[in-house]
Amino acid sequence: MKKVLFISLFIFSAWVCEAQNQIEKDTVFTKARDRFLLGIRQKYLPALDETVADSITMIFPDGEIMYSKEKFLEFNEAWFKKSGKSFPKL
């Protein structure tokens, strides 16, 4: 009986640890996503810079492809500067 209880406790502990790891991963993702969206909403390039990988691939509807973080930031800077550009509330 003690052996079964010990094994059950071990399995439960492993499950709790895995669940905690997943919660931490979800929290990191959520914070990064929220920071990225804040950067878009407030037209704040440093927030985008913090949350985008150095090697990003961006494909536009017309088929144009952009391959670098630098180009991504340049694109967004120009987009933010356009007069009359408004952003939907997210």
C-alpha cells in the first residue's frame, strides 16, 4: 500500500511540476504578445523591437517578402508616421 501511495504521489508531483512549467511558458508568451500589441497600438517601436526575433519573415498580401528585423522595424516606422493612420482598439 505504501508503495502504491508513493508512486501515486510521485506521478502527481511530476504532473504538478509540468503544469507549473506550462503556466510559466504561457505567462511569458502572454506578456510578449501583450507588449507587441501595445507597441502596435501606441506606435512604439521599442516594444516591437523587444518582441520580434532577429530573423523574421514577413509576407505581404501582394507577395512581397521581408526577411529581417531591421526591415520589419523600418516598415512599421514608416507605417506609424503616415498621416491619418489610425489603429483599431485591440
